[in-house]
Amino acid sequence: MGRYTNIPILEKEKKDQTRGKQYYGSSKYPQVPLNFEDTYVYTTIGDRLDKLALEYYGRSDYWWIISSANDNLTQGSLFVPEGTQLRIPTNISSIISSYEKLNNL
């Protein structure tokens, strides 16, 4: 699974009925509410959101859950500076359900 797995591929229309250029659409991400059961970690050298998602959720493509839960991160990047405190949401089923509803999956 890659980071573009659930992102729709769109196509620009051309006026002459030929096939247009394809591009990735945008995904909508839900708000990730605080939960008393969330885990907090400090990052070390080499930590990336996809690697942390694989460690905590068993799937690297859930990187966006960690990213959305942490407003202090640069959105759109998998890289996290060393020593950054991250909130790792533990109950992700409702977050995934909200994501699927927002993106009509």
C-alpha cells in the first residue's frame, strides 16, 4: 500500500474529445478528536509517519491519521523532526469511517 492508494485519479477534459491529462485528486481528512487512551511518543532519528503508522496500526497507509492528529507537523510530509512529541490515536475505527464517508469510499 502506498500513500496514494485511496486517492482518486481524475482526468482533465479536453475540448477536442481526446483523452485529457490524468492527475491525483485531493483527499479530505476528518478531525481527529482527543482520546484519553491516545499514546504519546517522542520521535527519534529516522522516524517517519508511514513507519510509525506501520508500527502502531500495522498499515503504513494510515500515516494520515497521525498527521491529522498533530497540528504541529508540516502537513503533506512524512518526515518528522527528531524530538517531536506526537499523539498516536489508538481508537482509529471511527476516524477511518469518517475518512471513508468524506471521500465517498
